[in-house]
Amino acid sequence: MDTKEQLEKFIDIMARFTVYTSKYLPDDVYAKLKELRVKEDTALAKIVYDAMFEDLKLADQQDRPLCQDTGIIQYFVQIGTRFPLIDQVEVGLCEAVKKATILGPLRHNAVEVFDEENTGNNVGKRIPWIDWEIVPDSDEATISLYMAGGGCSLPGIARVLMPLEGYEGVVKLVFDQITSYGINACPPLLVGIGIAGSVEVAAKLSKKALLRPIGSRNSHPRGAELETRIEAGLNAIKIGPGGLTGENSVMGVHIEEAARHPATIAVGLSTGCWAHRRAVIKINADMEYEIISHRGAVL
């Protein structure tokens, strides 16, 4: 297979993978929603969860996206230095989004900032957003896709705290933001928190925290404890499914951190809605693939 054929196959795989992500929740999100549904004891909360699962069933039966807002497409790429298409991945992903927009069909969500015009194909300046990590001595690419809808992006915030606010300031910001805007983001939410020394690093880490499997914990014992305590506190507020009250507010809380400057603590917050469309695919040098997030899925 020459480079042109490889690129065409890569575009086709990623286009179909992007469409698939719009229609099917990852295994961990689906399992968590089922778990939270069982815990509800009010009629209204049960009705909302039942509507969610009915939505998922209809998306499968009618072969269409499970939410009309298919979001801004974001790819988080871990790519080996020996992956044969390393120079063409960005071009390939942009073409895949254009193709997926037609195949999905996906809603047109890319609006150029200063022109205030919708591009009509979900591709625009720096969109799809592509985040890169280089993996030495590897010929594989592992790509995480996230569809960042308008609702789940609404609570997002990042700021640098005054030094005396400490880590208590991180917790305060999270609770202030979720209690103010969380109901607009289609709960139960997945909460991603980044802690770092500067605002852009914290914001990026908060989004990467949303890519972790639900139920995973921060590798540091104190980080894992903080995740658990924030999750318990947010659930105690009982925002409930759809923001209409219930036993729980969140599917999980994930924290990612980077070493910080002694004088600053920056915090970033990102949220995922109940329809958390996150998927992971691994592609090898022969353009064979495995979808990691959706067990047994075939495009």
C-alpha cells in the first residue's frame, strides 16, 4: 500500500469512527448511566433517565447522532515517530471531519470568529482541534476523539488563584461553577479539573481529564482522595439528571496536574454531559484499527 492509499484509508477510518462516536456512547459512560439510574428513587429522575436510554435506542435504530449538537470536533493524538502518515495526519483528520459531516450527518458547528460565518463542514481555523503527543520508537497512532457540545462547554472556566487561596480555592471554584452553570450542561456531568502553574496548562489538563475512563483515579493518593471528596460533595448537592434533582450530580470527577510555580495555583474546569461522546481508536502502520472505548465495535 503506497502513501496515497494509506492516507485514503486513514481518512475513511477516521470519518466512520467520528460518525460512530456521534451515535454510540463509550462502554464506561453507558455502564455508569445504568448504575446511576438504579440509584434514583423519584419518579421524575427515573423518567429523565428512561428518556436518555430511549434516546440511545432510537439513535441506534434510526442510525443518527444521539444528540443534535454533535459539537466541535477535538482529536487528541498520541503518534509514534515511525507511524507512516505522521506528516499527513492533520490533513487526514480535516478531510475525515468533512466526510463525517456528510455521512453522519453532523450538525455544522464551526463558526469563524471574526467573519461570524459557519463553514458548513465542521472545519475552520484550528478546528478540528488537534492536540499532539509524540511517542518515540512506535509505528502506531492512538487517537482520542471528543465532541465538545455547546452545553457541556458552558461551565468551562480557568483562572489563576491568589497564593493564599490554596487548594481550597480549587475546590471553591469547582463548586461555585458547577452549582451556577452545571444544570445547563445536561447532568449527570463528568467533571475534569486541571491544576497547574499557569492558566493555559490547567485548562488543557482539565479537558484531558475528561478523556480518562470513568472510575479511574489520579495516580497520586492525595489526588485520588481529592477526586473522591469532590465527587461526594457534588453528589450531595443532588442536581440530578437533567438538572431536575435526584440522588447524584456527576458521573465522576477526574483531576490531572502539572508541577506549578511556587507563587501560583492555576485551575481549569471542563465538563462532559450525560451524552459524553468520547472514543479512542488505535491504528497501526498497516492501517488496521482497534476501537478501545467501545468493546467489539466495527466500523
